[in-house]
Amino acid sequence: MLLRGVAVTFLSSRRFFCSNSGYDLASAVTEANREMESLFGEFPSTGHAGSVSSNFMDQGPQLISEKLGKNEVGLTHIGNKGEAQMVDVSSKKISKRTAIASCKVILGKKAFDLVSANQMAKGDVLTVAKIAGINGAKQTSSLIPLCHNIGLSHVCVNLTPNPNDSSIKIEGEAASMGKTGVEMEAMTAVTVAGLAVYDMCKAISKDIEITDVRLERKTGGKSGDWFRKE
């Protein structure tokens, strides 16, 4: 099928073909074919020189998925046609899964001294942030659209003041007996805890930073154990 009057997107390139313009349609289609052939191999014969098979175009995302499946780990939240999807984990085995995440909240000296002395107007910053982090972990599937609603068996959030740089180190751990990991729950826990610290201290300083949100370690599941190498 010849391409006429349609906008076609090939990966990061975007070209607009219009039969009414002075644009060289044949050259543009030939160039596009070469680009697609470099990725997927030679096109199936359609009997129309310089045209792109609509069937092949429809299969493009699926072919990408198949190539990823053969050569490397793909994105499981993307379907064969490129649409977002919630992964079906029904065939996975139940196992104990844990994850530890961390972040840092840089307060500045004035706010840090008030937090350390428990003199903030809103109350005990560290306790409020700890509870906020635990609640955040339990609400992960509501906040992150494609996360599964899993039963958490354990959530722990610890906040440690560091006077050397006037910061609060936050570490969160989540655990579950289930079919999918708890990395997102651990990372949501520390992120929400950090936001709670900011909320409790923002009247003192607007320069507070929440930094270095990251996964530190995970165990269980098909991919096995993983830990961050410093």
C-alpha cells in the first residue's frame, strides 16, 4: 500500500508525506524503507516498488518485542503493539521477596538543628516521616498505575540524622510472600518519607533537597538477589 497524505513515524525520525506538496515522495519512501530494513531485515514483497507493507508496519512493535526476547531483557510493561499493560504474574512461583531502598534529605543547618532538638512547630519530624513512609509503601499500587496490589508482610522505615552535612538519611525495607517484587514499595516508602520531612520543615527553609532515591538491594524472584555495588 502506497503511503499518501499520512504522517509516519520511524523510531525517532518523523517525516510528513503529502501528495499535494513538492516533496519527493518516492525518495522519502525509499529512504524510510532503508531505515526500517536496517533494523528488521528485508521487507516482504508487496508487488509495489517503493511502498511499505501495511502488514509489516502493523507487526513492527511485535518484531521489536521478539528481537528483545531473543537477545536481551525487554520491558514487561509494554505489550506486543507497544501499549501499556499490567504484567500477568499468575504463572510465577510464590517466594519471599525483600527490597531495601534509600534516599537523603538535605535540610540545611537551621532546619537540621531544629529537627534534631525536636523543636519544629509541626511536631516530631522523624516520627511523622516514618509513619508516612510506611503508609506510602502500602499505597504503592494506587500511586504507580501498573504496580500490582500485593500483600506486604513487613515495612520498616528508618531515619538517621547526619550532622556532617545537615541531612537525614532515610532507609526503607519492604517484604512480601508473593509472585512479584517489592522494589517499588521500598522506593515509595523512602520517597514519601522524604516528602513528609520536607513538609514538616518547609516553613524554615525552601532550599531543602530530596536526593539519591535508589534501590540498594533486593532478594527473591526469578531474577534472584541483587545489591548495589558502590
